Amino acid sequence: MKRAWNLSIEAGFAVSVFAFLSYYFIFVRWPLTRDFPWANLLLFVAGLGLALLGVVRAFRQPKRYQGKVRGPFWGVFGVLIFGAFLYLNFWFSRQMPSAANAPAVGQAAPDFTLPDASGKPVTLSSLYRTGQRDQWVLLIFYRGYW
Amino acid sequence: MQEQLSEFQRRGVQVVAVSVDPPEVTLEHIRKLGFTFTFLSDQQHAAIRSYDLVHGTPEEGPIARSAEFLIDPQGIVRWRNLTSDYYVRLRPEQVFAALDHFGR
């Protein structure tokens, strides 16, 4: 009897690769899927599940399914990709300098003068002011390297 | 932030963004993306350093760790947000909640 190809092994691996890449190319665009990568975690569960199914079939029903070598090989690869994703998204992305001396609530905001996008110098202390219409400032520091 | 700009204006808050990108780079991008609020260039990372937000690898050079500060009319920081995760961005609603607290 010809044994089945047992492609759920490769399918599982492909889904795992997609689970990894899709975060950075697709899911980062929306806060809902970027702030916590639940969509990608679900995809990894599906991918690793498929691969596991393939491995179990190959070993439990070796007469029906091929894949005793391929299965563990791609399976381990899939797990490594999952590991890399967890590392990047739950550890590496959280490595921040301590910012221990950043102005705290109640402290004065350090003043500065910097050019705007058209090159005109702008001074922070000229932007907030009391008066008939009190003016606050939301100062956003962002990563840059657009 | 751009989408909620009118709400910020209604509450008397001016939005100002700072990064190490030079003005030309910033100009091109804000035109493309349609941002109308103020963007400042801190190429010498002087302001970023005075706020203790220097971040970045040796290859990249210094950039800013993302952080937001709500400054009152006297120049005092009344609220701040230091990002703890590179992928989690501040939502305007978080700032509005803080402003609500201050009665703005």
C-alpha cells in the first residue's frame, strides 16, 4: 500500500513561517494586533499543531504515513521559529534604557530650541502658556529613522 | 494622533513630535502621510539627552526611546508615558483620559 505523503508536516512549517513574517509585514499596522501579537500566536498554534499532527501520524501509523525523518526535522525548525518570535516580541522589544533621569511628573520640562520640518527654529517654552486660553503641550519623542 | 488632532485642539493641547531625523526627511514623510502638527528635528540629540531618552544600537547611532510628556501651561510635566515595549504605541485615548483627570 502506498503511504500517504503526510504533507501536514510541511503545511505546519509553512504556517509557522507565515505566523512569523506576517507580524512584521501585516499585523504591525493595527494597534489591536500589534500591541499584543495574539493573531500570530494563534497562527503559531495552528502551524505547530499541524506539524505535530504529521509527526504523530508518521510514528503511530508508519504503514499509512511517511515522514519519520521529515516530521521531526521540520517540526524542530518550526519550534525554533516560534522561539525566535517569542524572543523578539517579548524580550528583545522590551530592552529599553532605564530613562531614570527623564523628567518626572511635577518636574519642569527641560526647554530646547529645535528646527521644525521647514527649518524654522521652535522653542518649547513658547508653545505652552497661561492666559485667556491656557495652552498645554503633548511632547512626543519618537524613534525616527523614517 | 493626527486623526484626533481636532480633539487635542479643542482641549487646548498642542501636539509636538521630536526625533533625530533631519528636517528634510521629516518634511517628506509628514507630507506623504498628511501630518499637520509640529515636528522638530533633534539631529544632535541634545533635547533627547536632556530628557534622558537616548536609545539605539552602536550601528544605528543614538535615537530616542519613545516617550510622551504632557506639559501644563507653566511648563511642568503633569503626565508621562515611557514606552516599555517597542511595539506598543501610545493611543490618544490614554492622553484624553489623563486630560480628563486634569479637567481639560
